[in-house]
Amino acid sequence: MTSDGAVTFWIFLLCLIVSQHLKGCEAGRPDELHIGGIFPIAGKGGWQGGQACMPAARLALDDVNKRPNLLPGFKLILHSNDSECEPGLGASVMYNLLYNKPQKLMLLAGCSTVCTTVAEAAKMWNLIVLCYGASSPALSDRKRFPTLFRTHPSATVHNPTRIKLMKKFGWSRVAILQQAEEVFISTVEDLENRCMEAGVEIVTRQSFLSDPTDAVRNLRRQDARIIVGLFYVVAARRVLCEMYKQQLYGRAHVWFFIGWYEDNWYEVNLEAEGITCTKEQMRIAAEGHLTTEALMWNQNNQTTISGMTADQFRHRLNKALTDEGYDITHDRYPEGYQEAPLAYDAVWSVALAFNKTMERLTTRKKSLRDFTYTDKEIADDIYAAMNSTQFLGVSGVVAFSSQGDRIALTQIEQMVDGKYEKLGYYDTQLDNLTWLNAERWAGGKVPQDRTIVTHVLRTVSLPLFVCMCTISSCGIFVALALIIFNIWNKHRRVIQSSHPVCNTIMLFGVIICLISVILLGIDGRFVSPHEYPKICQARAWLLSTGFTLAYGAMFSKVWRVHRFTTKAKTDPKKKVEPWKLYTMVSGLLSIDLVILLSWQIFDPLQRILETFPLEDPVSTTDDIKIRPELEHCESERNSMWLGLVYGFKGLILVFGLFLAYETRSIKVKQINDSRYVGMSIYNVVVLCLITAPVGMVIASQQDASFAFVALAVIFCCFLSMLLIFVPKVIEVIRHPKDKAESKYNPDSAISKEDEERYQKLVTENEELQRLITQKEEKIRVLRQRLVERGDSKGTELNGASGNATTSLAIQPQPASIINTSASALAHPTPAATLAITQEILAIFVGIDKID
């Protein structure tokens, strides 16, 4: 072989080796198993948990590949890229992984929105998808996602824990604030169903896309106190700032946040995200909130399948993050730090599933290297191996349910003094809550799930009630004393002439009215709601009948005075018969009874509560509002019945006022106190016309209403007793004998002699009026005759003179006038005519004298 031939041979051999090497690189080495990884790292929103999960997955790869008994003869290789938690970008990353060599056996993915897209498409390539950071409940749908598993528990695992906490703290009214993402929408739907089953009321459900301002304001308007918040961490910072602005934090509010945020999530990236709140304000707003999260770190510090404890893994992870350039001092960890154990255990789950699949394939003389995207048989083997995988990892016991969900305990934490403190754990399957009693609440007690509305009954002021009762009691004693005085002195003329029985009826009416004043002040302080309608009925009966008796007695007196004076001309000595007075009072009382009985039978008064706007308590810091309530006595057709009562009472009030005005200056001995009765009626009418409308207007002000009505009734009663009885009492005390009474009592000053003189004058006056009428008639006749005489001076004048002489002769005129008239009429001359005229003038003079 020549030298040129040798060179050519070696060049050909080298090219063959290189080409085979390049072909091997495209397809992958025979001892390598390739999987694809989709990690959200550098996005602007959503969950960017790949920042910590990617280093954790690399640690797992190193540990898996170092195990000689795991995947013997093979090395597990991870090909990854950034999805930024964007479903579109995630799909692009997936296609790049699938269509670029080497072929992938499985896909790892994080972020619920990306996992949804990837898992829904991966079934077309017979690829198993394992999600290390996806909590969307929608991913539990086996029909939609038949090849999906996840080491991250479903977000619905939090809902039983939330319900358990609500029951523990006695919260039965909650609100929900969610970001408009599928993961949170499906979580809320599950939470609503569980709340309905547990009897927890969801007062409002607010959602937002990016700006939570309006949604948080709506929570405040709805008086939300226990609020479940479901959103990514970027949105959580905006929500927290708006919470501070709307003052939805502190002792009156409890927020449930998602537990997979980093510990310092509320302090980082504030300026970059345009958050207008300071770190201190964010810390204040975050204080006291609760978080629920599936346990993502092994709590027992046991040695796991990797040979490490959870603490040892934490130290390795922290070192790896530091090498990546993350500053983890002062507990400032990158996003996804809490989920890092899930990514670590996800790689171990893949390795264990591949290992089990290899054992099965070996029996069939096949290998994982034989898998293609159209190989349904090997894909089913991988699925079965993954479904049966169970081991103790750094995140706890790793196992999958029939829906491919991770079975895990839930951890409950609370933000206390800027740090998360563990409160307990909840096992959903066993319904077992392990509680550490480490919770701390602002104000020292569990916040309430709503503003506690205390219903406070507005009652009449006790000093005012006692004062009115005292005055009314004094009035009752005075009325009783006057009744005794009236009966004791009924034989006295001053008492007899005022009709003592009518006075007694009036006093009984006064007593009943004063008793009704006491009933007006009896309210819920003294009687139960069940007994209150009886008080309502008693008020109506006593006040109405008392008024009728008291006012009716005075009305009947003034009525009889009016009737007596109008009939005095025909029957001057007619006396007032007492039974007529009693009949009138009885008639008025009968009308009252008919109205009141009808009211009580057909539409009885009931206890009605008037509510007022909420008020703040005076001396408490508790989350309490006061709802004032005021008792009223009302019926269904209350206006109709009040119209009947007021119409009837108003009619007799106005008529009584008219009669009192008509008889204001009349004195009769049959009713000697009519003038004082009239004055009493004036006062009663005025006070009633003022009190009724004003009392209706101020009915919502219990003290003012009671005081106004009570004082009006008391004033009417006392004034009536004062005007009618004080003059009698003074007369009896000063002048114990009847004969002296007329000297001091103006109403009894008409003696028998004065009465006779008065009747005589009346008779004489009537007689003089009759004479004047006759003379006026005669003058008219004389004037007519004078006119006739002017026309015919003959016989007509003589006839007229004779008649005039005869007429004038009848009257008791002086003799000189009569003689002159006779001679003048006998000789009808001009002189005679003059004489007749003079006689006529004389008649007028006589009339003037009579007048």
C-alpha cells in the first residue's frame, strides 16, 4: 500500500468514526435514559417555582445516577427549558423536546397552566407527564389527563383543612377572593361544594385578572371577615397592599393564603412590581394570616430513600442555590423553595418507575431504549410502574391516588411577628387534626366571622319613668281625695248645683287616664315580648275610656248649659235633670266600647319592632355593632282604627269647644261651675290637638314621645281638677255654712230674690216689645191715611180722622192730645191736618220713652 493509499484509508476511517459518533450523539448513548423538563423560572407572573425546583432536580439526578442498584447500566439525563409559567411557551418547549433528539421517555413539568397544556397533549405521544408543581384540581380528571401524575398535592387538599379550621374556630360565614386562573376557579368550585355540605355560608365570591382593587373593596362593602384568598404570589402582593389600604386586617379579619409562597414573599419585588405599599405596611397587613399547604418537607427527619434526611437535603439545596447565585441569607429564598422537595422526589419517582419497568421488560426481552412515541405497550408499563410507586422521600411518603394525585398531610401555619409558626397538621383521609395550640390573635381572642349585631331594645329612661309615675300617682291620690270630698259634701249647695255624680265620673276618668300614663312607660324592660300585647290593649282601653269619662262628664255639662239657655224663653224655670247628663256620658262611652271591642276582636294590637341603623358600642373594643330596636303597638290596619278613634274623639273635642265658646258668659244656678268647665274644655282641646300629631311624629324617640304624651295627659288631668274643684274646696273651707256661700262663690252668687227680679224684668221686657210692635203698625196705617187724605179731602179725611181718633184713644195718651185730635178730625182743615201730624210725633216720642 502506497503512502497515499494509507492516508486515504485513515481519513476514511476517521470520517466513519466521526459520523458514527455524531449519529450516536443525536440518538443518545445506549446507556442513557432521557427525560424532558419544563421549569418556570424567569416569568413576570404566575408561579416561577423553577428557580428552586431546577437545582433540586439536578441534585436528584446526581443521587439517582450514583446508585448502582438503580437503573443498572443506564444513566438518567434531564433536558430542560424555561416555560415562564406561560402555557403557550410551555407547549413550544414541549414540542422542541419531543421533536429534537434524543427521544424522551417522560416529561417533568411545573405550573398548573403549563401542566394542563402539556398533559393534555402528551397523551398523543404516549408520554407520561409527572408534575412537581401543579395544584389545579382540574388535573385530577383522568379522562382529560390519562397519563398525568404529580408529586404536588391537588389544591383541593387544602379545602378539607379550611373547612376543619372553620369548624374549629366557629366560623360559618366566609368570603372568597380568587385570581381568574383555572387552577383557582376549580379550587373554588370544590370549596363551595364543601362549604355547602358543612353549612358554611359564602357571603361573596370576588375574582380579578390582575388588579384586585375593586374586588378587595367589594369585600369591605360585604363586611367580609374570614376570607379565603386564592392567587399566585405576584397577585398576592397586590392583594396584601390593597388589604392595608382598605384596612381589611387586624383583629377583625382572618385571611387564608396559599402555603406555597416563600416566607418573605410580602417583602420582595415591591418596587419592581409597582407595589405602592412599604415593607412595613405589607408586614402589618400580613400579620396573623393563616396558610394551608400540603406537607412538602418530611417532618420526622427520617432517613429517606436517597439516604438523606430532610435537613440534610435542605443544607445541600441551600448550597446549590448559593452556587446558582441566589442570596438565601436572612431566610430569603427563591420562588419554589417550598416545592423543591417535590421536584427532588419527582426525579426519584421517575427513576423508580423506570427501574420497575425495566424489570418487566426484561422478561419480555425488551428495553426502555425500545420505546417510541407510538409504543402504547411500553407506555402502559411505565404508567403501571408509576401508579404503584411508593417510597419515603424528602417531602414525605410519596404515593399516588387513582387520579394520579399525591396523597399528603396538610400543614397549617400562621404569620406571627413576621414569621410563619406551625399550628398543626391535618390528615384528610383519617379526618385527624393535630393541633399545637400555638395560634395568636390580635386582641387575645378568636376573630368573629361577622360583625356581631347586638339587638338592644330602646326603653324609656328609668328616671323619666319614675318621675312620671310619681306625678301620676300623686294625681291619682288627689283625684281619690276629691272623690271623697265630693261625696262627703254632696249636701252642700255649691256641690249639689255642680252635679256631684258628674264630677265623680270625671274624677274616675282622670284616675284611669293617669293609670294609662304608667302603662305608657312600661316596655320590654319590665315585661316579656309575649306579654307586651296585653300592655298594648290595656293602654288603648284605659286611655280611651278614661278620656271619655273625664271629658264626657264636662262635655255633658256644657251641653246641658247650652240647651238650658236656648229653651229659657219658653220655660224659664226648667231644671236640668241629672239622668240626662249621665245618659250623654253613657252614650259616648258606648261608642268607645264598640270601637275598642271591634278593634280587639278583629285586629288586635301586636308588638311590632322598629329597627334603626347600626351604631358603634360606647365602651368596648370588640367587633360589635348595636342594632337599636323600639317596641310599638300596632295592628295590621292600624291607620284605620286610629282614624276611627281620632275621628270620634276629635268630633266631640271640636263640638265641645264650640259649646264652651257659645256659653262662655252664661251663668245658671242649675250648673254653677259651667264657666270653669268651659275653661277646662279649652285646655283639653288645645292639648289634645297638639299632642296627637306631635306624638305620632316623635314616636321613634321613646323618651321624648313618652314625656310629651305623659305630660299632656297629666297636665289636662291636673288642670281640670284645679279649675273645677279648687273653687269648691276653697268655698267649703272658708265658709262652712250655705248662706255665706253666695258671697264668695261667683257661680253660686245668684240668690232667690235676684232670680225673681230677673224673671220679672224678662216679663216686662217682653210686654214692652209687644207694645212697640203694635204702635209701629198703627203708625203705618196713619201714614197711609194721610196719603189718601191728600188726594181727597172730603169723606176720606173724616173717615181717616175718626179712625185715627179711635185708634189713639185706645192708647193711654194724655187728655190734651186726645181732645186736640178729636176736634181736628171733626173739622178737616189744614189746621186739623197739622194737629194729626203733631199727634204722630207725640207717638214717636212715647216710643222713644219706652225704648
